[in-house]
Amino acid sequence: MKPLLISGLSLVSALGDGLDATWQALHDGRSALAPCQFETLPIDAWTGEAPALDAPLPPSFAAFDCRNNRLAARALAVDGFEQKVARAVAKYGARRVGVFTGTSTSGILNTERAYAARNPQTGALPEGFAYAQTHNTHALGRFVRARLGLAGVSFTLSTACAATAKLFAVAARMIGTGLCDAAVIGGADSFCDTTLLGFHALGVMAQGPCRPFDEARNGISIGEAAGFALLERAQKTTGPDELLLFGAGESADAYHMSSPDPNGTGAATAMRQALTDAGLAPEAIDYINLHGTATLVGDSAEDKAVTSIFGPTTPRSSTKGFTGHTLGAAGMVGAAIAALAVQHDFLPGSPHTRQLDPAFAPGHLLTGRATKARRVMCNAFGFGGVNCSFILGSEAQ
């Protein structure tokens, strides 16, 4: 593919609001994980909770009000993102800017609470409950489109933990086929009982903070986050330090509903496709932001897949120990971290990981390192064998 310009990027997570807060935490090696306060769980689960989500949306967006859309609104408001979208609208027109969003559970928390408050005699849900604007998967897309005043093509993906990663490939296709001239992509995933209790029921939640690729890893820590990117065609005047999307790859191995192929076959396919799409050799990748959720099988499969393509020493790390696993928003968290790695020539480590599993390649970074980074690959893999990899970076030498 021809590189696309990433002219706007934003992120909100447990690390704070905006890219500067994220960068400071990465540089300092400071994790945002803490004992879970959102829900009572029968284990010592740690989570990455985004603070201050109690304030409702403004009255003009009251129908959309839910924890997930509040989180998305915060991400639209930081890093000058709304202003950058406004410039794109002025340039292309509102009908030529697409909106493509991703989430795993959207605002299901609203429905959980509505069912808990239903009428005990009739079973009727509370007056004012708005499924289409809150719980429905595309509630997020409808809200973002309305908030930004956009009128272009729009849809939402719900492909579990690969959702927002796949949007980079979606934007490239939509712009490439002429359906839009620019694309707002991104998404949000926020806490709900379904997620927290569901992952506990699967037996994959960690005791204490998650420890990706550690020999003593014992499961995931769930986080919440929202982030967005604005993509446009790169111009001849694009500077060498501008952030670009070079390529993306996708696969679906359908090995198991909730467990990855232990050989990492589908993951390797997605990574090879991303390299081919970008016209790059494995040696051109300076750092890999791993999916690495700290599960026994998942981390092992990804290590095999990455090492089969890049060898044992290419720098790599999972940053889930900073934010927790943010599920459908994980692709945008990875994109933000990739952008910061390129901008600051700094490769983040993996807080809470103390002893690398001796079966894994030695390229894993446990602490941050100041190193030149021009092209970064990000991995995101989801339930059902959905795999996506994409490559961000700059043309600077």
C-alpha cells in the first residue's frame, strides 16, 4: 500500500489523558495497574481503571450517555484531536471523512444496570434506557460521528481484542477505494461485569498485576482505554518526521473460540502480510509492540511467531503491564505507544515482568531503552483466531 499520513492521534487510559501522560509513564516505567475497585472478584485481580468517568455527557448528547461513550468523549477531547478533525472537514467536507470504530462490549454496562433496575412486577426496563445509543455495538460509532459532525461512510467492528487494530487496514481500504478522503478510526472499551466476571470465569485473570512473558505469568489484567487516529493520503510535501501507516496484515486461523493456535500460525501470517503490504523486510522493523497478555499459551504462541520471522534479538515488549489489556481498544493503545517510540526514540519495557520465561527469545525488553526507532510493528490478536498486525513509523533516517 501507499503510506497513509496519521495526522492526528489521541489516547486516554489508566495512565492518564493524552499522549504526554502516556509518554511520561512509559519513560518512567510506571504502571497504572492497581487492585480492582470496580467490581468485587474472588481473586486479587488488578486492573487499569481510567479515572473520573462519573460525569455525564453534555445534555445535547444525553441519549448516548454511558461509561463507554464518556471514555470515548475524553479521547476525542485530548491531544487536539477534535481540532485536527475539524481541519480535515474544512479540507474535504463532512461527507468525505469516514468514521470506523471498534469495541468489544460497547456500553453493555448500561444494560447490566438497566436489568438490575427493571420493574419487579412487569420486568420493564427503566424509562430512558437507550439501547441503540449505548449498548449496541455501533452506539460508539454513532456517538463519535455525531460528536465530530461527520457524515461520511461509517461502521463499527467488534472482533474482540483485534478490533481497533483492524481499523488501520479498514482505513487503508476505504481511502484506497475512494469511499472517503480521510478516516477517523479508533474506539473504546470500558469496564462492565460481563468482562470482569467473564474473564474470571475463563480462569485467565491474574492474581496481582499481569506479568507478560514472565516465567511465573498467570493471566491477564483488564484495563480500559479509548483512542483515535485521523488518517489521510500522504502528500509529496509530507515531512520526514511525520507519522505514517506503512502497512497492515490480517488473518483468521479459527483454531479455537478462546485459545490461540499454540504454534502462532495465524499470528505469523498477519505479521508477514503487514511486511508485504509495507514493502519491508523483517530487518527494517526496529521494535515490536507485542499483544502479550500474560496468558500461558498466548505469550508462548506469539513468541514462536515473532521469532520465526524476526529472529531472537529484534527488540520487543508487551506494554500490558502499564495499562492492562484494554481488549477492543488494544490496537489504539499499541498505535499510540508505537508513535511515542518513534517520536522519542525510546522502546518501552514491561513493568511487573521480572524473569523472562527461559523458553522465550532474548529480545524481550523488561525495562525501557533509548534506541532509535523508525518503524514499529504492533500486534493485536482476538478470540476466534482474529489476528492483525500493522506498521507505523516515519521516513526519517
